[in-house]
Amino acid sequence: MSSEPSRRLPRAFWKQWWASAVSNLGDGINFVALPLLAFSLTDDERLLSLTTFAILFPWLVFALPIGVIVDRFDRRGLMIGANVMRLGLFGFIALAATTEALSIWVLLAVMLVIGSCEVVFDSTAQAFIPSIVAVPDLPRANGYLFAVEVVLGGMVGIAIGAVLFQVDPGVPFGVNALTFAVAAVLIAGIRATRSTRARRDHRGMGSSIAVGLRWLRAEPLLRTLAVLLAITNLGMMLGQGIFVKYAAVELGVTGTGFGLLLTTSAVGAALGGVIGHRVLRRFGTAAAIIVPYLVFGAGQLVFVFAPVVWLIAVTGFATGVAITTWNVVTISLRQQMIPAELFGRVNSVYRWVGTGASAFGALAGGQIAYYTDLRMPYLVAGVITLAALAAGTIPLIRGISRMERTEGASSVSLRR
């Protein structure tokens, strides 16, 4: 990654930042309110995990074709459309929850559609940033986006969501709907400074997707990162879908206390967003990827062997720092290495692997907990994550070294 001095980030980026801030506040409210709402409808671990699965499953179905769409159509318009759709869907949940007309099955169906909107928005947003931010500033820009995501989406949003849910189950979802309306208006005011749309491509959807698959398969570093991402996402999501019940049964934490417990992870993630690009510059790409991955695996084992509230909170904080640092580094790598005209397709393949694994993790975690106990998903997660790190460290270091040599050679050539 480049170590050139950072310039002032452009005004277009800050408009995107404010849109992200507003919508992430709503996401944070939803993050605590959704599991609480699901838990009020059922205590079956399998159904609770399906709530998370429903949000993630659309990545398996739509992530690859969405990558083609992102490269062919106006990215700003796609983001606005996705937010307008989520405005209506969360408004429906708010009304149904307030009138007690909601069942767990209806909630799951609506979350499937919301998850589909998230596929569109998230895939487009990552592809949109390089059109408004220069390459040397991508780590810093991504860090600021992650920081606001976890400060408002984590600390502030979670605290507000926990309180609003106690007022009325529908209120937090109504507030979330309004945040998407505001975000859509803000995004409408952004003008990209560089075009990232692909040249006119008359190939079919399958052929276009294959371009992204071949590109990622041929790039050793990003291919290794995609595999590592898939395994850690699978592991971490084994426990995510049943965490609301784990907190209630193993820790004795519910309601507002549950929201506060989630906030500790958000505080760590906020710190990671601020320091992520500094960690990258100070310790290098390899350390900034490997150390967070070690935290991912070791942190899962704390849930198994030390289910104490304060220790789980500390673990959540450390994991939050690690997650955001990992994301800042790896997303910036993708934005730097993938050609702009191919970014939507290649990035969609990468995220399809990672988020698809998350969906299966959430589904499997509920089954494991139902047939064994609430700690077993975390044990499985820790073991497979640490095993993946052991197997992937050498290929990862080799890939990073190769990338840095290539980058150095290009710099020398340009100077000449």
C-alpha cells in the first residue's frame, strides 16, 4: 500500500460519509431491535438463527449478478433505489410490530427482501468510493467510513435501539426507515469525479460473471484473502444468530443490558476505524491482516471457557478493533488492485464467497446450539478459524511480498 502523505478528502466523500452516518445510525438501532423482536416471537434457536440467515442468504443468490449490474449501471442511482426500498420495508415492520400483527415467519420473509437491498447497496457503495477518492487516500477514507459505521451504528444506534424497543417494539424500525430516506437524499447530491462504469459490454450475464471469477482466481493474494474471509465469517456467524439467547442464558443479560454488551464491540470497532490505516503504515500489510485474524479465532474460545460478562465485553472490544482493522486493510487492497471497470464483478465474487459463508454459519450455528448447547458453536468457530490461519499464513505472506515488489517496480518505472 502507498505510504504517500494523505491529502484532504474531497467534498463528495464527505457527502457519502454523512449518508453513511445517518443510515448506519438506523442500522445500529435495527442491530439490537431485530434480535430482541425475534426473541419476543420465538425462543427456538433454529428460528432465531434464521433471522440472521435471512439477511445474508440473498448474497448467495444475487451477489454475482449484482456485480455485473454495478459495472453497467449508474452506481449512485442503485444506492438511492436500495435505500428507498428499505424505507418501505422497515416502515412495514414498524407498523406490524406496533399492531402485534407480526409473526416470526413474516419477519423472516421481509428480512429476505431487506437483505437483497443490502446486497445492492453494499456492493455498489464499495465500488463507488474509488470514483470520489484518490487511490492513496483509500485506506483513510475507508477507515473514516468504518469509524462512523461503528460509532453511530454500534454505540449510539444500539443504545437508542435498546431504549426505543422498551417504549414500543415498532418504534426503532420506524426510526430506521426514516434514516434511509435521509441517506437517499444525501446520496442524490453526490457527483463522482471519475467514471468507473465499464465499457459497453454485450456479453451475457453468465459470461460477465465469469470474467470476475477468472480475475479473482488468477490473483493469488486476493484469492487467499477470500478463502480466509469465508472461513472466519463462517466461524463468527455460528454464534451470532443465537447470541441474544447465549447472553440471556449464559450471562444473564437481556434488554438494555444486551444493548450495552453489543456496544463494547462497537467501541472497539470505532477505534479500529480510526487507527486502521495507521496500523497498516506502522506494521505493514501482513501484520495488519494476520494479527486481527488471530484475535478472531482466540476470541471465540472465550465464549466457551470463560462466559463471564466483563470478559465477554473485553473480548467483544478486541474483536471489534480487529474486524475494522481487517476490513480497512483488505477493502483498500481490493480497491487498489482490482481495475475500476471490473471492480463490481470481482468484488461481488469476493463478497459472495465471504457473505455466503456467513449465511451458512448463521444457519449451522442454530442447529449446533439446538442439538448440543449454546457454547458449542463458539468452540467450532474458534477451532476452524485458528486452523485456517495456520494453513493460510505462508501463502498470505508470499502474496503480499509479491504485490509489494510489483508495486515497487511500478513506482521505479514511473519515476524513470
